[in-house]
Amino acid sequence: MISMTAVLLLSALAQAASFSPDAALNFNRTPPQLTAHCAAAKSAAEAALKKIVAIPDASRTFDNSVAAIDRALFDLSDEAASDVFLEQVAVSSAVRDAGNACDVLLSQFDVDVYSREDLYKAVTAYAAKKEPLTGEDARLLDKTLLDFKRSGLELPAKTRDQVRDLRKRIAKLEADFGKNIDEDQSFVLFSSAELAGLPDNFTAKLPRVGGLYKVGVDYPTYFPFMENATDPAARRRLEERFDDRAAAANLPVFKEALALRLKAAKLLGYPSHAAFAIEPNMAKTPETVNAFLARLRGKLTPPGHEELEVLQAFKRALEGRASDGVIHAWDWRYYDNILHKTKYQVDSERVREYFPADLVVAQMLGVYQKMLGLHFREIPDGATWYPDVKLYEITDASGGAPIGYFYMDLFPREGKYSHAAAFNLITERVLADGTIRKPVSAIVANLDKPSADRPSLLDHEEVETIFHEFGHIMHQTLSKTKYGRFSGSNVARDFVEAPSQMLENWVWDPEVLQSLSGYYKDHSKKLPKDLLDKMLAAKNADVSLVNLRQLLFGIVDMDYHSAHPPSDTTKEYARVMAAVSLIPMTPGTHPEASFGHLMGGYDAGYYGYLWSKVYAQDMYSVFKAKGLLNPEIGRRYRTEILERGSSRDEMVSLKAFLGRAPNEDAFLVSIGLKAKH
């Protein structure tokens, strides 16, 4: 096998002409180089763990037996970061395949680590000394022991091995599921007549195939089509394709993963995968989660029916006697857009003209800089994986050395990750020599692509998405923790969305919105006040239906991961969708086959979006009272929430920032309901 030294030398030569924020990152590896480098990184981690095991029990210390495991695993994570990340962003399908294989290899290695009896004995031998530990050290020991316990190390060897094998198979299934979604290039061909209602600038960018227009299911194409196409049959055809993405490949993968998760949970002594997955979270139990979701559903369903009746009235008015009066999955975005245009006079296409992507990004960075006391600088010669990707350096506003770095990859291309997300590449932590490894993250999105005569223009929802994802970037890069385990957004799964969801509120503030806006032909022309006022008035239009849709995702996720999961995942999705979201599922589709969250770390965790929003809105209330760009509050948020990661319990951090225990009053108001107090 090629040595790590040789691989690193090749990597260094390949990137010598440009600046890399970390020596471990190399986006130019060929598939064979990537495969070799990934294997070499894994071998180095195995060697580090072997040294830990070899230490005599009498010589064990916290540093050489507990902290050393954290270092070995995060050294591996950092060293192979670009290899795994290229699965999501590489232009070459061969490189993406190699990245996928590396992802599977390292995910399975992680399973192996916490299934090792020799490592477990090393940690328990140190723990038996009962040395006094405080702060992050004490927390790391507790969490490490819990990881081993949750991997079956307190069970008989045969059972433990079964759990290990199940988890390794699940890791492969999860990687394949995501890859199948990203590789799906589905499209529908339409005649020009079927494109009625769509803006000229939209249709002008559509590829032509034999006189027909090719409409893909990528977000920047799908959403404008569903909002504007007047032909319901055309909308239905595209929605059928969208909600059936990767179905043939992913349905068996998903069903197998659900069965194996349940089997592994039961071997570990849990009644369900949900019970296993939620145990380390803030909610602690499925019962707490189900009660939370049921309570919200009860509050949101009556106003949801009222909102639905408004949309149904629009449909009957447009379609006359031929109307079935039902808001179908292919109708919801269209009639929601009509509601905004008629009742609130908000034309989404007119709004787009005031949010060119380049201006929005630049102004957003300015907002974050002012609020958090930071300075961002674009690095023009940064080493990237695609020409339009940008690299930025983060420093404190007061000056000094860089704190961290982030990439921006904002536009769609074939084979790329199809949603919007923040990827942690290099994890902030204190290294063995006492130096700090500077974090590196990447925001990956699929915004409207610029054309030769028109820049990328964003609808307001996309502006909100960018603010959300950049909230994750700040969480990942402003961390100041000792161990990688607690760094950045490595927090409880039902808290991880709180910082990013809090920042979504900024794009509803008149002052911030004005600063983000500028007519695409003349940036000095800001969003007209009449349009701004109408947008703000429409903020809570269909708010109940929007949140009932989130409840659909959370409830069906809990059903899939319950003690008695449904045998037919599609039938269950259809049942819950009609009952909870109040909108029926389109027959013949399989939305669960492209529900990436459930195979990407949010299994029995989608509820966390709504759970986190309770904390997000409570934190926002502090900013709202003192000013959204108040540097004092921004510094407190940075210090008490972002820098802490999970180095202390998330509830402790919340109380430190809020100055009190959190409550859900602000959350209830934000979704159109009355606060308790």
C-alpha cells in the first residue's frame, strides 16, 4: 500500500499553486489517489489506537487513554475530510464514487472503534482510577463510556458483534441512499403551451429537446415551476417525478435500513430505534417527542383548515365547475403563490429582481460581521473543487490571526448534493502540541444559476435558506473547545438547528431586508417600501400549513422508527400526509425514497427542527429586544452558544445566554399561536 508520506507529497504538489486553509484538504485527487489516501488515513488512525491499547493499565492517564481516542478519530476525520466531501461536490462521477466508498469505509471504521473490547477496557481501566476530572475532561470521559455502552460493549460478545455488523451495513445503506438522490437526473419534457404562466427569463434558460422544454427536478427549477405554471396537468407531471426521485433504487435501501435499525436497537435493549436515537438528545424519550408533536398538531390543525379553505376557494374560482376543490400536492405552491399575489400583492418574481445572489451574499456577510464582531475576507487564490466556488478567511474584527475559513458553493451542477447544507471539513480543537486546529466549513446550495444576460436572482425563501445555512457555518467555525467531540455543531441533534433557525428571523427585519436588497440592474435601488410592507404582512400567510408540513415529516419519521414500524412505508406516508398536512399524497409517488434527512443523520430526529425552533425563537427574542445587530448581544451569543459547542450541556448554554430558563412563548407567537404567558 502506498505510504501516507507519499500520498501527502503528491497532494502537496497538486495544490502548490493555490492557498489551502488546511494541509489535509486536497480537492484534486484522482479516484485512485483518493482511495489510497483514504486507506492510508484509516491505517494511521488504526496505528494510533493500537498505541492506546498497548499502554499498561498502571500507566494510563486521561490524556493517553481518553483524550487520545478523540485525537485519533478527529485526526482521521480531518485527514480524510476532502476525500469524503468530494462525494457531494465533485464534477467527476468517478471521484464521487471514490468519495462515497471512502465515506462508507470510515463510517464502518467508526462502528468498529466503538465495538472494540480492547479500547473499551483501556478506557474503563483509566476510569477505575477515579481521578478527579472537571469541565470538558469529565464530559469527554462520560460521553466516551456512553458511546461504548451504546455500541453493546456491556453485552455478550456475540450480541456486540451482531450490533457491529448491523451498523456497518446501515452505514453502507445510508451512503448509497444519499448518492442515489444526488445522482438522480430526472426531468419532464413539456410543450411551450404547458409552460404558460412561467416567466420568460425562466423558460429562456430551459434546455430544448426536439422542440420540447426539458424541466428538471432540481430545486431552482422545480419550485418556480410549481409556483407559476398555470396548467395543473403540467404541474402534476413534474410533481409526480419530483416525489418519485430515486424510488426504484432507494425504496429497498430505505426499508432494509429501517429493519436493521430496529433490530440493532432491540439487541441493545431498546424498544425501538427512536428510543435509542433520542436518548442522548435534549428530549430524551420518544414519549416526550410524540407528546410535543401531538400538542403542536392539535394547536395548528384548526387554523390549518381555515388556511386550506382559502386556497380551495382560489382553486374553485379559477377552475369553476370543473374543479374538484382539493388542494393536491401539485397545487399547494401554486395557490399559495396566488394568495401572496392577490391578498398581499406580493409577486415572487418581482421580489426576486431585488435579491441578486452576489449582493445578498455580500450584504449577509456584512450583517454577520457586524453582529458577531468578525471580519471576512475572500481569498482569491483559494484551492477549490470548482471554478465558481469561493474561499473566505475569518478573523476577529479587532484583528489578529485567522480564526477559521469557509467555502461557498452556491449553484447547481450535475451530480452535486441537491439540497442546501453546511459541511464541516476541518474540526476546531486543541492538538496534542497545544496548538489550535483552525476550522474549515463549506456551505453548499443550489441557487438560481446566473445566465449571460441576467445574474442569479433569489426568492425570499432562498435568502432565508442562505441565512440559515450560514448560521451553521458560524456554529462550526467560531467554536473554542478543547476536544473535537464537542466542537462547533457537534451538539445534541435536537439543538443543532437552533442557531441557524434563529438567524432566519433576520431576513424578516425591515432594516436588514433593505440592506440585503438592490435591483439587479442597479443595486442602489432598494426594495420598494410598498413591496417590503406587503412581504412583512404576508409573513404568516399559510403559517399553519407550513408547520403542519413540518409535523408530517416529524411524525412519519417517528412512525418509521417506532417499536412497530409500518410494513408499507409508502402507504404510511400517504396516511400521515393526508391526516397531518391536510394535503393528499399523489398516487404512484414514493416521497420517502428521497427523504434524505432520514438516511443522513436525522433518523428519529426530524422533530428536532421544530424542537430547536423553540430555543431559536427564544434566543431571537433577546436580540429583538436589544437590536438585531447589537454587538453586545452578538458577542454574548458568540461566547455562550457558538464558542461553547457541546463542551457543556446545551441547556446550561441556553440559560447563560438568555439569563433565564427557556420557554416556548416566542415560538408559539412565531407560528401564529398565542403564548402561554
